[in-house]
Amino acid sequence: MTPLSVNAEKFCLLLAENYYEQLYCEIKAAGEGSRLPSFGDFRLNPEMTQALLLKRPAAKLGVDVSLPRKQPVRKKAIAKPLLATPDTGVGQGVGQCQFQPLTIQCGPDHFYLVGNQSNNKLVEGALDAASRMNIPVYRGSLGDAEGLGLYLSRAYRQYIEKMLEIGLGGSTFSYAKFVFLFHDVTEKGIDFSQRFETMFRYLKQDKQRLSVNENLPQRVQLRQEHCDRLGDQWVVCDAGRKNYLYSRRH
């Protein structure tokens, strides 16, 4: 299963789940990855091998590849913020919601499954160079579980909003993968917000030249415990390799 059933391999960044996979996609997009293995073969390698494979083509683009630590010390990924409020993000619960494949009803609120959108349906300027993801920089301590959790949920909400803006609402990372990426790039000394800014720039370029599949899936298998509210506007459901986003209609 891939985020896009059309041009999945060309939308490489939608498949990338860590720093080196993202960098691989960016090198390929810049035309400097002719000697790199296929994406599938690349991701089978350990981190150090991935870094070494990328080092030379990345240097041609003026990018320094951060090498993995021999014994990385990874903070435990925070799946949910410890304090969830309507304006901060996930964690508000869907225990009383009714689930259907394409809709979720939570009391009087109805949420509908979001798909990808072609460019002619986007707001004007969505794919312009001036359009930015604008994920804020985290300036707190990595040991502050409460503060970091709140930051990550706000950052994830910003990410979701911007993916919807460029018509890729049907191809988003789950919150768990988003949190993993934060720790993956941060422990390598890389700025998380800038990493997503770079990713967003490449996604906009891909979106300008490639078509997307706008069809919603015919079957969606969800488990309630894998779904959560994201503010008052969305429900997100982590189905492993696929993330499903439901938007509330007023």
C-alpha cells in the first residue's frame, strides 16, 4: 500500500519515512542520483550505508550528510500530548464516535474521508515558491515531555493544514511517523522545521508536474483505538502504512 496509487514512485517524498530516505528523494529530484539504487533497495540498507551512498551526490548539491551516531540515544517518541485542548491537537478521543468506511460521526459532528486534489481545485498560489510549511522551531528541552508533546501536536496540525492546501490530504504521515521523524532528524543535529520546509518545497514541485489519484479507497479498515481527534476540525486514523484523514463539514 502506498500513499498514492498513481505516480507513487515519482512522489518519492510521500514514501520517505526517515532523514536518509527524504534526502535520497531530494537528490533524485535534483538529478544527481543516477548511480543510487532504487528506492526499495536503498531503504533495505542500514543507516550508515545509506549515509555513505548519499554523501557524494549530496555534496554535488552542496548538502552535508549527517552521519548516524554509532550508539544513538533516542528519546521515547511521544504518541500523544499530555495536555490536549481543542487548539493544540490530538488526544481528544473518539470513544463515542460511530465509524463507517468513508465517514465518522461524533455526536452532531460528521467527518468525511479526505482524498488528494488536482491542482485546478487548489486555492490560488498554493504551489507558489512563497508558500511555506512554517512549522515552528522547538526551543524547549527534549526532556520536557509535556512541552514537547504540545509542540509536536501543534506542529502536526500545521503539517496537516499545509498538505491539504497543496492537495495531498490523502497522502499524509501519521502522527506516530511525524513524531519519529522529529526524533530521527533532531538526534542527527538537523533542524526539524527546516527539514520539513525543504520537503514541502520538493512536494510542491512534484505536485506542479505530476497528476494525483483523486479517488477515495473503496474499502477502509479502521480500528477505533488507532484514531484520534485533531483539534475540532479533523479525525486522523493511523492504519500502519496508510494514514486516513477525516475532515468535519459544517
